[in-house]
Amino acid sequence: MDRIAGKESGYLATKRGGTITIAMLCTACVVFASEASAQCTARDVAQNRSTFKTPSHNALPILVKSAFSVPVWKTITVGTFANSFALLNALDAAGCSVGGLAEEILARPSFTVSTTRTSVELFAVSAAELGFQTSTAPLADIYARAQQLGFGLAAAEVAPQLRLQYFDQPMGELLIAMEPIKTWKGAPAILSVVNGGAGLVLIGRDGSGAAEIPVSSRFLFVRSNEAALEKAVYGRQ
């Protein structure tokens, strides 16, 4: 099976040689990969283009006051693969391009998958909706503001799982609000789920706290356990 690598900075994808073999995959993983076959390719993206709902960037952002004022954007399932190699094989089967940096993140020991099948609610919020009024903002500041409002960082597994469960993505990108994972050279990186126009891809990007992110960029958060507990105990919104 060929691995697919992408050029993160330009959202371009190329195919290189190489084989990944997996000794054993659970039956559910194999079935999932089969059902997702070729959904990420440019041809399939073009065929499904009429179903895409491209978000408007002209409207003024509505400031978020609490994580509980934001509706669930999408619910996905994690814990459906035995390991990161199974995830990579499923992405291959679906025709999803994986950038070189993203592939490196998935290969790192700190990248783990859930051992339990679990539903995860995701919340899409831009930095502008968090109150940032400059053209860009440091990643660390964006995370800090979001966590003050009751959002939490998603597990790294969310990114490849979302790529496999979000085939009708409009043009643009979604950054996964996650704890950065260090590359082999020690550089922190985060993952992004992208429709770059030539197919659906999973890429990596600078995850350092000082990384400047356009405030129009949308992040995917979860709700923090602390915020959920506060609502349950005190009924706060």
C-alpha cells in the first residue's frame, strides 16, 4: 500500500513509494476503511461539491462568552482503531492525503489512540469569536482564552478520525485545538483537517506557543471537564 505525503504549506499532495504492513486489524477497522474508500480524492470531492456549505467570512464574528453558549459542531467517534498504523491505512484506503509533518506526528510515541470506543463532541470557534481583534494572534493566547471560557483541548486522535468522518468539508481548514506533539527534531506541531481544492488532506503545522494564527481560523475544541462539572454542580451557563 502506498503512503501519501502532502506539502503542508501549499496543501499539495504527492505520492511516494513505501509499504506499511499491519499484522492484525480489528474487523470493525477493516469494514470502516472499506466503507470510506476513495472518499477523499479530488474526483470525489468534485462530485460532492454541490453538498458543501462554504462558511461566510464576511459576517462580523459573534463573541463567545462561554463554552456552553456554543452548539455542538459535529460529533465523531474515536477508539475505533488499534493503533496509529491502522489509522494511516484507513486514510490510505479513503484516498486521504497525509502531509509529511502530519505523518511524523502520527508516528511519534506521544501520539496515542483511545482503547475505548467513545463519542466526542466538537465545537468550532474562530480566534475572532474568542475576542481577538488583531489580524493574527499567538497560539498560546488563543488556547488560554478558550480554556478560560470552558473549552478544552482535543486528543490528537481527533484529527485523523475527523478526516475519516468529514468527507463533505467545504474549502478551507480546521485546526485541531490539541496539545502540540514534538517532531523527531523537537519542534511542536499540531494537526489540521483541510479541503485544499485538490482533495481532502490531513496536514501538520507549527504548534509553538508563539505561532501567529490568523484570527479567522477556526479551531475545534471540546468542553473541558472542569467546565462541565461547574455547570452540573452550579447550573452556570
